Amino acid sequence: MSELKGSLLGVILVLILFGTLSACLTAAFSSMTSSATSQVAEVIDQTSV
């Protein structure tokens, strides 16, 4: 029974770890995407003038 609890705890900890990591990466990539989009729009505006 103790081995089952240990395995279950390990699986839960891994899921929490990957969930937190994916949330952080999603936030980072979305901010980088918006930054890149604004920079591209700025370059397009400068070349069209």
C-alpha cells in the first residue's frame, strides 16, 4: 500500500510540475509573440511611408 501511495504522489508531482512549466512557457511565448507582432507592424509602417 505504501508503494502505491508513493507512486501516486510521484505522478501527481510530475503532473503539477509539467502543468506549471507549460503555464509559464505559454505566458512567455504569448508575450514574445505580441512583441514580435508590434515590431513587424512598426517596420511595415516605416517602409510604407
